[in-house]
Amino acid sequence: MRRVMAMAMACVCGVVGAIAGAGEVRPVSKEEVAQAIDKGVELLLAMQEGDTKAEWPYEGVYRVKGQIPIGYRVGGTAIACLALTRAPGYDADERRQAAVARGLKFVCDAIEHPLMSEKDYDAGYDVRGWGYIYGVELIASLKLAKRIPAEMADACEKALAFYLDALQKTEIPKAGGWNYARPAGREKVARPSPFMTAPGLRAMFVARIAGYAVDEAVVTRALDALERGRGMAGGVQYAGSVEDANGRADGVPGAVGRMCAVEATLVMAGRGSVANVRAAVDAFIVHWEWLNRRRAKSGTHEGPYSVAPYYFMYAHYSAAQAIELLPEKERAEYRRRVTELMFSVRDEDGSWNDRVFKRTANFGTSFAMLAMLMPERGVEKK
């Protein structure tokens, strides 16, 4: 109760400044949302790239031998495929089906890439885990929706088994959870990142719902890691536990995206509370301007709250997901607020992009679409 009250007080204290700094926030109609999703479909179809026109690579500052790492290529492609399949009209849209089939084949074939190997993983700064996470979520989601092409059924089963096994085997020793930025050495204990651990758990939840066995001990350790990172004032550590930081979690304004992700994931797993989810969404709305100040800027973690640009669309998706765990009578107003904030930063061409890289509009637009589609789809629970 003390923690919920502290989170609520943080929201009340910041609400006036947040509204004043929100920018071009205006009412958004249901028709505009539907049109934005349709436009997103067209944009994503035009953005598919690669030698076989099969990819939607996520682009960040990190490179491997000068190239976008395979984990970003797999993860970005899987996210775009999820957005395309969940948008209305997919089953009657042959262009989308063909584009997703190419993307799905790329995701399945990528298990043979040497830098996706779980056996060769030795920690350090390594983003292949993002490929594991969204590879699992994509294939399990398509299986649940009965949208895996018959000719790809065997390849998808093999790939899902690979990605799920790799995700579980690359958890952080003893601490549990995952982090793409770890000390070199696979067996070294490191600080879990809620930014990665929450999506990792959600991917495992979808796989479980689709009928795949998951290691419950891995799930438990990851959930424990999320709980250790939560502070009394509502903030969530960027990495590690509150105890690591002498009992003080990172400041709420810079933590709102991972707060939504963590609190929603804990409730999905039967832990946490709806009150904490509500407080996290309130904090997201109140402190949104601090995220917006870092949108599409160069650099990564800069003051005063160490917000990185790549956190922006992730935070909107996480807030949208958290809203669907609130009591039904509360959802419409929260959806309205988050949608209006998101539309206030939509680019002129109809896309969303939180990076300085033009290519990453594929990722931003996909996450925006998935956020807008959340009310129709709902949230999978443990």
C-alpha cells in the first residue's frame, strides 16, 4: 500500500507540468485510428527490404563488423510481422500474407546464422536475445491464430523450439532474467534488465498458451528479478535490484516505460496488483514529456533521467498493454490519453519513429500499430 500511495503522489505532483508540455495533443477519433493502422500496413509493406525482400531490420547505433546485428534483424522483422498480421483484413490480403511469409521464412532461416547460436553466446554486449524473444512471440502467436503457412509448419516448429530453448539457456546465472548488456563471460552473474526481461517473459507466456513447455524455474527467477528492481516510490531500476542501488530506484520520470512493462507482466503472471498497473500508467501519462524530449535525438542515456530514444515507442506499447489489465470501465479514458499522446508525435508521412535512423520507422510504426490494436486483441496471461 505504501508503494501505491507513493506512486500516486508522484503522479499528482507532476500532472500540471506534463499537460503543459505535451505539445500538439488533440482528440483522435476511432476513424483516425483505423486509418492510421491502414496507413501503417501500407508503409510497412513498402519498407520490407533485403536481397529477398524479407526483412524489417531494427537499426540502432550498435553494429557488428559494421553491420546491423542479426538479433536486431530478426527481432525487427518479427515485430513488423506481428503488426501486419494483427491489423484488420489480413486473411483477405494476399500482399500482406506474402510479405509475412517472406519475413517468417527469414526468421526461421536465421537460426542457422552463427551469431544467433546459443552455444556460442558468451554475454558481453550482445543483442541476439532480442531475436530469441520476438522469434518466439511471432511463431507462437501465428500458431495460435492458425496463420502459419502449411508449407512452413515444420520450419516454424524447429525455429520456435530453437528460439525458446536459446532464450531459456541464456538467462543470467543466479540472478535470473535477461540483459543484452552484460559483462563478458556467460557464467558471470549480471544485473537483469527489466527492459528485456519483461518482453522475454511475455514471449514465454505466449509460447505456453500455444502449447509449448517452458522451464518454470526460469520464469520464476525472471519474475523475482522484476520484483527486486521495483522501488517504494514506484520507479524501476534500469538494471539490477533496488538493493544494488542502496534502496533507491531510478527516478520515476525516466522509468515509466519499464514500470508499465514490469507491472503488467507481474499481473499477467499472477503477481503484482492492478493498483500498481494503474499507477504505472498514470506515471506514464504524467511524465510523458520527459520521454518525448529524448525522442529522435542522438546519443543514448542522457540526463536528467537517463532516457534513451529507443525507449519511446517501447514505452507506448507497454502502456497500451498495461491498460488492458485495468478494470474494463477504466480502459477507454486511458486508451484515449495514450492514443492522443502518440498521435501528437506521428510523422507527416503517417509513420512513427523514435530514432534518428530513417529505417527504424518500421519498428516505431509497428509498435504504434500494436499499441492501437491492443483493445481488440487483449493480453495473454500466464
